[in-house]
Amino acid sequence: MPQEIKIVSVSIPAGLVRELDRVCDLEHRNRSELYREALRQYLKLRRWQALREYSSAKAAAAGGNGVDIEKLIEELSL
């Protein structure tokens, strides 16, 4: 089944676009591919940050006696 695609317009400073275009040339990729990859990486980082904050709070509440990371991931996925 094909994935639904949405077209999104963003405003980016000219200097950043020039840098992006240099990377596109170096990696033989187009802007859309790099935008998607950047967004995926950003969202992944946000998930890890949320997990780190959540696990730190859980560890503090448990008196620092260790935390079951897999259980925390499951809780965050609900």
C-alpha cells in the first residue's frame, strides 16, 4: 500500500538553503530527502530526550534504586 504524501511549505533563511544545497550535491540527494531525514532525526532525538527525562523522574521517585527501561518505554508508548 503506498504511503500518503503531504506537501509542506517551509521558510528557511537563504544561507541555510545554500548550505543545504551543498550537502545535497555532496550526497547526491534532493532537498526533500534531506528535509525528511532531518525531521526523522529531530523526532528521534525528542523521543530519547523525553525518555531520559521520564526515566530520571522515575528513578528519583524510586529512590534511585534503578529503573526498568523496557517498562518505561512501554509506558511512554501507551
